[in-house]
Amino acid sequence: MKLKDKIALVTGAGSGLGQASILALAREGAKVAVNDIHDNRIQETVSLVEKEGGEAFGVNADVSSAKAVKGMFEKIVKKFGTLDILVNNAGFMNLSAKMRENFPKIFQEAMTTGTVTMSPQATRFMTDDEWQSMIDLHLYGTFYCTREALNIMEDKGYGKIVNMGSICGLSASCAGSPHYSAAKGGILAFTKSVAQEVIGRGVYVNALAPGFVETPGLIEQTLPDVLTLVKMRTPLGRLGTPEEIATLVVYLASDESNFMVGAVLSPNGGMVISIGY
Ligand SMILES: NC(=O)c1ccc[n+]([C@@H]2O[C@H](COP(=O)([O-])OP(=O)(O)OC[C@H]3O[C@@H](n4cnc5c(N)ncnc54)[C@H](O)[C@@H]3O)[C@@H](O)[C@H]2O)c1
């Protein structure tokens, strides 16, 4: 087992990539803290871990609240005494309201003419609330949890932090989701800055920037035709599975990745290498 008796927290672990990651960490021997904002999802994940013989502790907290995050860390330290691994995962892909409205026409134009002249008008018509909520959840959430984790990890001279970026913040444009793309790009820059800051204290900070992965969140937040276009652009011809991402979370959380510092790994089925046929 690669993570025997390590203590791991995964945020947003009640669904999708977070749930798959926490199960994979627990299978490698980690004791896991399951965070989410939905009690029923926390309970489901805790039960899945326990069914496989692992130890899990559920903790409900909204990662976009500094106060709630502080309280969550206090509970985890009270329960497990420390924290070795933090996976900043909470969040979800989000299409702006205007993109949702305009996408059927864009899709029609793309499929019939092979080009797109229409704008999704996502940025022009984005509300302050749409923008703020994506930045709060992804970027502030990652910052708040990292700050609390470093209070523990820097002092003890060990830690592994894995930040969930996205291909939308790295090498794909993700038109229609400028707020999500900005938040994810911010997370990747944050990863590199903090990685250099704390590596001397034995704390490793790295990120994943996955392409499109079939999760409840993705299916709920995007549109079927968006996924059709994604698959057409992906040489592998399919979406990823949560388990294909979880295996990289385990890698970055384990000492097998000890030469990785501020790195960004992007499993994406070849989406960004293709110029089409
Ligand atoms: N699915 C993809 O294609 C994909 C691709 C790249 C990156 N990602 C990223 O992976 C992460 C997980 O996405 P997913 O597709 O598994 O989504 P998901 O919706 O299936 O799961 C996300 C979980 O986060 C929880 N959550 C939401 N807001 C929260 C908050 N404020 N505090 C704590 N928990 C909260 C939700 O309740 C949910 O259980 C996100 O950061 C997402 O941006 C997903």
C-alpha cells in the first residue's frame, strides 16, 4: 500500500472525481476525510469507503467560506491528529447562462457549415453573480483549504497537495465558460507559486488539468451536444472516467511523485494535440 495510515482530505468528495479519488486513496491505505456540501453525498462516499474496509470521516463544509474551511480543519485534526494529503477538488464545470441559450444555434452552424461565426455572448452578458460564484468556489476554495493545510504541513515538514485544475485553464479555450476558465487558470498559477514557496519544507504542490470526464456534475452542467463536439475533437473518441483521474491523484499524493513540484498533468484523450482530419 502506497499511503498506509496517511491522512487525506478530498473536498467535493460526494460525487464524480472527488468520490473516485477518495476511494482510490483509501484503497492505498489512507484514512480519509470526506468533504462536501451535501450530507447525503458525504454519507454515500463514507459508506463506500467503509464497505471496502477503509476508515472515513465525513465533514460538511462550504469550501468557499474561510470560516467553514477553518472549522473543517479543526474537526479533521481533532479526529485524526494531522493531515498529510489535501486534494482541492470541490467544484464543477459550468456553462454560462448565455452560452446555454445560444449553444443550439452555434451547434447547428458548426455541424452544417463546419465553422462558427456566432458568439456565445457569454462574457458580454455574464452577471456579477455568475462570475463571482465560480471564482469563490474554485479559486478561493483552493486558497482557503491550502492555507489551512499549510498551517499543519509546513510545521511538520511533510505534505502532498493536489489541485484540480482543468484543461479549460491550461490549453483549451472552453468558450462559453470564461468564469470557469479564469478560475481554473488561476488555480494552475497558484499551484506553481505555492509549490516553490513550500517545497523546502517538504510540502509538494501539484495539479491535474483533466479534459472532459464523465461525472454527474459534467452531465448536469453541460449540454449533450457540447459533449458530442468534445468527443469529435478528442482523438480517443470518448470522455475520461473518474477512475482514470483518481489514479493520478494517488500518484501525486504518494512518494512515487517526489520529483514533481508545481507540475500540471493533463489527462485528456489527446484533445489538445488534434488539428482534426
Ligand atoms: N468532469 C470533468 O469533465 C472535469 C474536468 C476537469 C476538471 N474537473 C474538475 O473536477 C472537480 C470535480 O468535478 P466533477 O465533475 O467530479 O463534479 P461533480 O459535480 O460530480 O462533483 C463535485 C462535488 O463538489 C461538491 N461541491 C460543490 N460545491 C462545493 C462547495 N462549495 N464546498 C464543498 N463541496 C462542494 C458537490 O456537491 C459535488 O458533490 C471540479 O473542480 C471540476 O472543475 C472536472
